[in-house]
Amino acid sequence: MPQSTEELLQEIQRLRTEIQQLREMVNALFNAVFEDLEEDWDTLPHREDFNAYN
């Protein structure tokens, strides 16, 4: 079923809008994760914390 050029352009615009919304969500999640990591790493862990045999 062929689509008209106008329908294709509308679909492209809809997809661009959805992609932009996804980018915003990914950025928000990325920022939230790294803000949490920054709070957790106020100090460096001690060397003994990395030794699996202790």
C-alpha cells in the first residue's frame, strides 16, 4: 500500500519527535545515575576493599 509523500513526511516528523523524547529520557537517566555515583564517591575506597581474599 503506497503512501503519499505528505504521509511519509508526517511519519518522519513523528519519528523525529519520538527520538528527541527518547534522547531526553536517556540523558535524564544518565545524569541521575552519575549524580548518585558522585555522591557515593566522596572519598576513595581503601585498597583493602578491593582485595577479594580478605
